Amino acid sequence: MKAVTELGKDVGILKACVALGVPRASYYRSPKPRTSMTQRPRQRPPRALNNDERKQVKKILYSEQFADKSPYEVFATLLDEGRYVCSIRTMYRILEEDQASRERRNQLRHPNYHKPELLATAPNQVWSWDITKLLGPHKWTYYYLYVILDIYSRYVVGWMLAHREASDLATRLIRETMEKQGVREDELTLHSDRGPSMTSHNVAQLLAALGVVKSHSRPHVSNDNPFSESQFKTLKYRPEFPDRFQSYDEALSFCRSFFPWYNDQHYHSGIGLLTPASLHYGQAEEIVAARAGVLRTAYEQHPERFVHGCPEAQTLPQAAWINPPTKTSDANKNRLPETHCPEKPNASLTHPRPGYPSSSCVPAELDFVSPSSPKPNDSRNMTQPFEHPSHASKNPGGVGAGPHIEKDGERSEILAP
């Protein structure tokens, strides 16, 4: 731009830009060096109060009579007494000099919630669970559907339909689902939003006893729990999903038909058009290899129909993220997690799996949980093989039913694949 300026003094800016190949608009948009300007001190307005008058106003504002009153009240009181010292705005300016004017009410300061970053590279590493309402036969009547989802395979590992939302039902569902999936201690992270059942002490005690790391979404941020929200949308957008369920048994019958379809027959676009069950139980590699063979045969028979060469089957998902780190900083993937527990600032939040960025995984560990207390899962056989749902015996019409829970005349049923 300097060359254009120098040449423009002789031939003009237009000819200089053409000769040097510089767009004229770019030349005029380029920043020009600013000349240094000394800022003159602001002159005192002639109408301003002098120092003695300002001291008198400050003495009035800090007096015992007006110490706890706002400038508006001070101004009105002085007028009623037949005095005028200054305007209301001038009173505020004098108070601001000593930082004596501020909001007097106690203000609620929200904590700085960190964005959860969870990574799953295999089944049964990170589960997401949530509760949704199913409309009942009348207004203000609902049935509560509890669903636990594996975020890597999208497999629904456990679900329950109940008449109410309660922490005792949630703890039983989590415990029985972990037993059926054979999850060992310090292997699982359980993610949820901040609903009352999710943040209850009963659930926290259970997760502490089972050695499960718990993680919560930020308040009012549905994107922090995307897998459960997406699964609920799939459920409620099914053609057979009614506007209202006329009874608990009708809702239970729908769930018994939906979840086997979702796990065993639904080709999920997020996992390479595989079914959640095939990916969860290690059948995906064989399916992908078979699909590749079909595509290869089709290409050999009619290569002219494939302009980009032999098509390839969709590959297996390598990882599933909840809020992956930003691409601007690769160091985020290996950074140490931040402390989230003010009562235990030195508590380590490092996940048992190396390199796992659990910056918002809060250990399910409470001070009032005795470490020597017996754990509810000590007696279960961890080496017992899990039976695939396609080979398990099922009740007619859906997945196998667990024990009923009866309380105060209500009935709920825990069902897990």
C-alpha cells in the first residue's frame, strides 16, 4: 500500500492501483496510520458544584438520617424540609466516587458449571439415562418412562415404566441393569441431567457403592444429554405412538414392543446403519464385512454404474462423544480434569481409563457413605456370562419382566433387555 501511495502522488491513485495490480477498494479499506493526538483534560463545567458544596452533599448523604436511604428519598425529604442541594443524578455521582452506590439486595450468584466432556470407545463405558412423561387418559395424568442408554452402541440396556418419578425406583433400575450387563466397579460413567431423581441422595449413594462415576448436564442445556433426548424423539415419533395412553397396561404394551424393535431391528444412522444390539454384543464387524462383500459383488457385475469406483460399507464408529473438545486446541483431549466438588478440592477426577477427559465427571462419593459398609453388588457373580437378548426367554409380547414394585396402591415394573 505504501508503493501505491508514493506512486499515486505522481500519476494518481487509480493509475497506480492498475499498474501495481492492487484493487482500489482494498487500498481505501486498508487502515491508515493514526496521528497521535494528545487528549486535553476535560474542563470543569461552570454549573458543577464546587468542592465545598460537594463535601456538604456528601455529609448529608452519609448522615445518620440518610445513611440507609436512596438518593431519591434523600432528594424528596430535603425538598419537604425546604432545602435543595443538588439533583438526584449528582447525588449518585458523588456516591459512585466512593463506590457507595450498589445493589443492596442479596444477589444470587450462579456457579460456573463446566461443560461435560464424555468419551466412549466401547459398550458399557458411558451410559446416559433420563425420564420422560407419557400422557395418561386424562389431563394432568402421566406415566413415567425411565430409560438407560449406552451412548456408544445406542443400546437400551434398561427401562422401566412407573406411575411416579421417584429416586427409589431409579436406584433399583440402575442396580438391576448393571447386574444384567455385568458391569464391574470403576468401569462405568453414568450421565444424566439435573432432575430430582438424578441428583437425589439415594442415587448418589448407590453409585458410590457400585463405584460408578456420575456426570450431570449443565442446567437448562439439553444438548448436554443428546443421546437420551434423541432416543425419546424416536420413541414419540413412531407411527403407532398414540396421543394418550388409556391405561398403564396399554403404555406398558407399547414399550414392550418398541424397545425390542429399537434394539434388534432399528438401523441407526449414527452407528453406520447397524442395529444397537449388533454393535453392543460384538456382531458389527461380521455384518460390515458381509455388507462389503455384497457391494463388491455388485460392483463386479456392473462397474459402469459406480462412477466413483467400488462402494464401501460404512465403517464402525470409533468413539461416541458428549461435547467433544474444540478443534482449536488439541491439548484439551489430554488435559487433567477440573475439580467440581467444593467440599473435596483435592479429589482426583481422573477416570480409570487412561486419557479419558472427564472434566465434568463428578465422583459418586459422599462423606456420609461409610467406605466399610457392605456394597449391594458384592454378592453377585461378576464372571457370569450375559445372555444375548435374542437367546433369552421372553414373556409373550416383549422383553422379560422383572419384579413388580407396589407402593401406596401404585404399580410399576422394571424391564431390561
